[in-house]
Amino acid sequence: MTQASLFGPAQAGKGQQVCRFRPGFEAWQPAARRLLAQGIAPQDVWWQPDSQAPVDDDAPAPPAPRVPRVFLDMARAASCHSQPDRWALLYSLLWRLTHGERHLMQLGGDAQIVRLTAYVKAVRRDVHKMKAFVRFRAVTENDGQTRYVAWFEPAHFIVEYAAGFFSRRFSNMRWSILTPLGCAHWEGADAGGLWFSAPVDRGAAPDGDALEDAWQVYYRSIFNPARVKVRAMQSEMPRKYWKNLPEARLIPQLLREADRRVSTMQARPASEERLHCGPRPDSPGETLARATASAGDALSALALRAQACRGCPLWEPATQTVFGEGPARARIMLVGEQPGDQEDLAGRPFVGPAGELLDRALAAAGLDRGQLYVTNAVKHFKFEPRGKRRIHAKPSARDIAACRPWVEAELRAVDPAIVVCLGLSAGLAMLDRPLTLNRSRGQWIEQDARQYLLTAHPAYLLRLPDRRRRQVEYDRFVSELALAAQAA
Ligand code: SF4
């Protein structure tokens, strides 16, 4: 089937209606709904994305057609593809879904569905690469504040689509991601949030910064010469991205050294420490001492440095370091035990079932999570693999001690008046005294001019098998959080 038969002629044909709209799914959607309401068939429309097209805010909102959720999700992703025919494809699919082909999305062999799927896959692959290969560099702005600026070259128009991930992941930093297909900027949740600007050239982005050495140390420390598979590495990290990756400059040398390093490793007696631990790129204290501009800068620098931490064996099987998040000057800091399975994948604390319960309890206690700094005593997920599942394993006193410099650095940077320890492990990490949950729970403890409150970990509440007991414990949990709310 030719493209013309699928999507109509390659340019506006005689009698075709030209639909000008601002490029992007948000503008295409109402335009498509309007044409649909007027009964204009796909072959009678010529889609013309135009950044100068007028914004028709006063036009009555066209009715929303009933289409499967999966179509909307896929259409939103496919709209970022660089193929100009994507708009015609989306309208054609929309037309068919609303004209007797309600089950179209289930026809995996349909030519248009095949094309839609290919577009979605290409866009998601591009987003994945952007998440993996964006490298921020610190730039001091005119107001003396630090902005982290990255350069990336996407294959598709994914900047707006992917920006939400970065605003959640780096909510404490002011950052900009510059690309030749548009730029995204984050000013912080309280200072304008996310905004977008026109494409720029490579020259607009910095080439290096003081963090460059940290990335190099990080990459050197995770590069395992015994596991290197050059083809697999190049397929995961294609060469076209290398020029913008500071660590990639090390790759040729690391590959040259790989055989010699493997021989040295084999000749060395195996010990768990030697095999699995490595240096921290900098001590958290040193990082904190250098980041003087603001608490937000200090936290951003700490979060970046912690990504490279190899201070105990937990880093190796985990996906990533899960650092704390929240306002740099929060009055209350919540400290949990360690990230769970979902936190490990998302890279954010308390986003799994325990996080949902925590959010509910905070709201019931009159606390807004957005106003709290939330972190864990241990920054990597400790688990035991069981088949395909990863079962949470309690961090040992040694794990907690190894990670303590990070949580202490967060404490110094945020400087909260109140620290709520969620569970005994968090209490032991933060307080220099013997504790038991039964005796110390719900009591204020003063240490270093700060108030500490020990309460249960939300995961403990989720594990209670008895419903009534769970409710009693939940109510107690809320009342203890309420103590912190009142004190703050
Ligand atoms: S758990 Fe803490 S000390 Fe261990 S590697 Fe992770 S960040 Fe470093």
C-alpha cells in the first residue's frame, strides 16, 4: 500500500481543506475534533502544522469523541514523531474509530496500526535515550544562582513529551535542556515550573563544568571490564550520543585497558568488599562544603554525586540511587528506611504502595507532602531476588552506617526544625541513642537543637494482616504525623 493510498496525496489536493494548527498534540486534538464534528473525511483534509497559526481560543469546544484510552496514549506519543504524515495518520485512525471500527486498536496487522506502533516505539526509544544520556553542566547565572544546562539531540519532537520526567526527577534544581528541536526549562515548582522555548544550536550549551570530573569518576567506577560486551554497549549507547557524553571520552581507553584489568582482578583474592565496593566520587561533606550558593544547589550537587556512590555493596544490584526530594528549606524532613521496588525503578522516594499510604496519612494529618523533604536512611534498594520478583531485605546496621553521610549531608543542607523517622531503621540512622519502636514511638526527642519524632514505617502498616489492627495502627500513625504538623 502506498503512502498516498494510506494518507492521501503528498500535498493539498483540489478540494481539500487545509487545516493549519500550531505543531503539537494539544493543538491538533481540538482541530481534529472540529473536523470530525463537521464530518470531513481524512482524504479531504490537508494537515499543515504552522507555528504562526492563530490560536482559536474563542471557538466553541468541539465534542470529545469516544475513543479507547490506548489510542489517546499512542496518539500523544506518535504525534512527537518526525514523519510529517503523522497528523494525517492520527486523523485517519480517529475517523475509523468513530465510523464503525471501534475495535480497530486490536487489529495488530492493520497497516495504519502497524505504522502507529512503529512511530510510538521510535518516540519511546528516543525518550528513553534522552533520560539516559542527558548530562547537566552547572552554569552560574547573572543572579548568582546555579542553573544546570544540558545539550541533547533527539531524533523526534520529544522535548515537551519527556520534560515532565525531568521536572519530577530534578525538582530541586533549576535546569534547562537545550536541543535543536526545542528547549525545556524548569524554574522550580514555586517559581514558574516548566516552560518551553525555541530550538537553539549546540553553541548555546556549555561544554564542561566542575562536575565533569564526577561523571568521569562515576563512569570509571561502574565500568566493569569483566562484563564488557562492546556490541551490546554500542547498541545501548549508540555512538551518535558519545560526543555529548563526558564519560564517553573514557571508553576507548577503558576498552584498551579491559584485558589487563580482568587479569589483575582474577589474580586478586576475592573479598566482598573488593569486588563490590568502590569510592564515593566525593564525600558528601566535601560536596556540601563546596556548594555554597544555596541549599537547593547543595541538594542538587549531593543528588548528582550520590548517583556515583559505591560506598557499600547495595549499589550493584539496584537500578539507581534514590535520593531525597522536596523543598530545600522544608521545616519537616521525613526519613524512611530504604527505597522499595517501585522507588528503585522510578528513582524517587515513596512512590510505591507505601508512598500512597504515606500521602493519605499526611493529608489526614494536615500535612502537604509538597512542603516536606522526603528521603531514606539508605539510598539503594536492598532486596533478595526470588524468581522474577525482588523481595525487600532489611538493611543491616552496616548498610545504614555506610549510607549515613548522605542523610547527614541532606540534614545539614535542608536544616529542618523537625525530623520524622519512619520506622526503627530510620530512627537508628538519625539518632545517637538506643531505641525501640514500642518505647520511643510518638515521643519527641531533642538532638542537636532539632526535634525528632519516631513513628511507624507505612510499609509496616501495609503488612499487617488483621484489618482492624491495621486501622488502629493507621489512626495512630496519622495522630503522630499530626503532632509534627502542630509543632511545625
Ligand atoms: S546504599 Fe548508600 S552508601 Fe551504599 S552505595 Fe548506595 S548511596 Fe552509597
